[in-house]
Amino acid sequence: MGGRPTWAEVDLGAIADNYGALGSLLGPGARLIPVVKADAYGHGAVEVARALAAAGASIFAVALVEEAAVLREAGTSGEILVLQGAWPGQEGEVVRRRLTLALGSAEAVARLERACTEAGSEIPVHLKIDTGMTRLGAPHDALGPALDALAAARRARLAGTFTHFACAEEEDRAFTLAQLRRFEAAVAAVRGRGLDPGELHLANSAGLLHHPELRRFSARPGIALYGYAPAPERAPLALRPALQLKTRIGRIVEAPAGASIGYNRRFVAQRTTRAATLGIGYADGYRRALAGHARAIVRGAWAPVLGAVSMDLIVVDVTDIPEAREGDEAVLLGTS
């Protein structure tokens, strides 16, 4: 049975190549912690994790315990770091799934310690330090309660310490460097409490690409793995976008001058216009804000979007592509 001809193509080889290129930036002893949260940024977390494991990745980072569970169910055996930590009540799942958990408070340490004790297990944890994002983590200047809890823990074992940058892609480096100084002071406090901070990781994609001083630490690239560099004009290496979004032309009509196309008559033809309807819309994630700004590629040529983006349809202009026919492929994201 046929169906609506709208699909995404993911080049796992491109993701593996990006992983290798990003890893080449790191100094000795540092490693990449590839981020596969949000279904690997929409690329398919299970398939991406398999490709990255084949490329040498030994650890993966996700946002949620639920995301980690999907990977474990699919057979991912490597270390999985849950960056947001566990919501209260999920600690037992963390233990059962053999996850590595980010922690940022004494309360979170205590909950995990109880779950580990009940299961008779140990779990590696990473201490998240808030150096300026003001979202999650132990405040860099008030670490005492979290450190006391970690020092007292017998089964929640500190294996790493990290932070997250707020604006590492910006040309003004001042705040990123301030965050780095706060982190280094916090790590000194961890050591001063008699704890080994374990693996240190700071840089997101922007930090890794634009701040060489961060490359002595492990890094957590996300969007760059999939081929998109923050501030790409300043990136030190070229990345390969991994995803293409495609559909096919469902109908072509000739709209005479003066005819309007789509909701609210946002486009009115100034000439006889060959209007091609494509089977994609905002229900598929094709943003309404793209109306009047975006283009598709049809037979290697640009086809501007005409009028409003509907829920499941858009219309593009193929007037200047006379060879375009119903059934032709149209590329919405990617190259041709």
C-alpha cells in the first residue's frame, strides 16, 4: 500500500564522520560524550547510538531517564549519562538500568543512595555545577550540602563533575571564561572536601568549536554531531549535515495573474504562476514562520514557498522550472 510521500533521510556515516572530526580537537585523555537526547535531535537515538558505538563512542548522554530506558531496551550497553538527573521516584529505574546519573543537590544524592541501598548496588554519578545557566545543578558558590552528601554516600560514587555554558558561541568570551573560572574553583572545592571529581566535562558544541582552552577536558557535543555548528562562520572545521527532509509534488496548476494561493490570500500571483502543492506542513514540523521566506529544491533549482504554510500542505513556485512534473522529488532540508 502506498502512502504520503514525505520522509526524512539520515546519513549515519555523516554523524560518525562528525564525531571523528570533533574528537580530533580534544587534548590527551579527554573524550567526547555524544549527546543523543530528544531522539538524537530528531535523527533516531537508537540508530545514532549504534553508529556512534561503531565509531568508538563508549558513553552517551541523554536528558531523561525515559530516553536512557529506550536505549537500554534497544540493546545499548555503553555508559549512559542522564544529564537532567532523575525526577523523584525514578531512582529505582536508574539502578535497574545501570545508568550514570547527574546530581546537583544533597536531596538528590540521598534519594539515589536509598535506592542503591535497597537494591544492593552502586551507581556512578556526575556532580552538576551551576556556573551561570541558573537551571539545574549545585550552585558553584554554595557546594557544601551537595559535597557533604556525596562524601557520606557509600553507594552513589562520584565519577565526574561538569557544568554547562550559556553563550559559548558568542564572540564576546567574557561570560564563558567567567563560567570556566567558577568551575575550576568549584572543582578545587570538591578536591578540598576530600573527593575525587572524576572526569571533568564542560564544553557543549559551541564550547568545543570556539574555545580551545576547553579542549583539555571531555566535551558533550550535541547539535554539531548532526552537522550544524553554532556560529558556523567561525567554526574551525567543516561538518556534514546528516538529515534531509523530502517530499513529492502532488499537484501542479497554473494560477493566472491575480489569483491568490493559500490561507488569508498571503500570496497573490503577479504573473501566470505554476504552483506545485507539496505534502508537508506545520503538523510535520515545517514551521509556519517559513511562509514567504523558505525555498524547496526541485530538479536542482530553487522553488520559493508561496503563501501560508498549512497544517499538512505547502505550495511552491515552479514557474521557472518548466521541466517540473507531478511526482517529482522536492527537498525541504538538505542538498540536491
